[in-house]
Amino acid sequence: MSGVDWMRDLRGARVGAVLAVAAAVGFLVWILFIHDSGNESTSHGAKSQGPVAASPDDLAAAADKAGHPVYWAGPQDHTTLELTITKDGRSYVRYLPPAVDIADPQPKYLTIGTYPFKRAYHALKVQSQKPGEVVEHTSDGGLVVSNQSSPTSVYIGYRNQDVQIEVFDPDPRRALSLATSGDVQPAG
């Protein structure tokens, strides 16, 4: 390899490293300021709960504890619903397959998170303009955003709603499909 080729390869590696660092910084900004911002919370003093096994009726009733609608992906065959509500009002509905215990620590199951967040739609709109973001819409006008570096988490925001919804699935295609399908709705 000539000195020129070696230098060209080194420059290419540097460009790749800069892009990787930029993607990591973008992801950190997303996590710290968009996805889970305590400063933007609209729910104060929510009663924490769970994780507990839950029925669809339990999910509908949980909105009072969370201080906002609790979103889910509807019934899924051969799963047990697990509900967690945190003190800051975040809710998580996990779909556990047979033989998986409630509170299983493995983060490998379909999970719908609902997070209190003022102007969530606007925040997602701003985030959607950044490099690496994948933008879709729900059939009822929701904005759907995911990041190419973490495609297993897809976020939904609706105009005039102060919640952000996360659809997590270990299969990125399923996460995006569920988020855009219209199946992710408030329980009840």
C-alpha cells in the first residue's frame, strides 16, 4: 500500500469515527433531553405501582394513577400483561411470553412506555429533523420517530397531547410496524 493510499484510508477512518461520535452524541441528547426529561414532566405526585400482572381493565384504570392515558398495543396472543407506573408518572406495559415471570429483568419483550412530556409532538418534530432519524406517521396523525442507531425504540407523539409514547421491541421492524399501525392506543 502506498503512502497516499494509507493516508486516504486514515482519513476515511477519521470521517467514520467522527460520524460515529456524532451519532452517539445525538443519541445521548435524545435520551437526556427528549426521551426522558424530568423538566418536561406534566405529571406530579403520581402513585407508583408494579411491576404487576394486569388485565386490559387494569390498564384503563391505571390512567388515574399515572395522571395520563396509559398506552398499549392491544391484546397480543400468548402473553401476560405487566404494568409498571413510576413516581414521575411514566407507565410501562410489557407483553411477557409464557413461562416468563412478572418483573423479569430481561429487556427483550414488547414494551409500550407512556411518558408525561409537555409539547411531546413538538419535541419529536424537532428531533425528526436531525440526521439519522426515521420519520413516519400513524393513520390518525401521530408523528413516529426512530433513530437508525437504536431502531428497537420507536417514539410517537400526538398534537395536543402531553405524553410521548415509546414502542420497544427487540425486532426493529416489529417496533416500527406497531408504532405506525394504529394499534398503539390508550387502554380503555
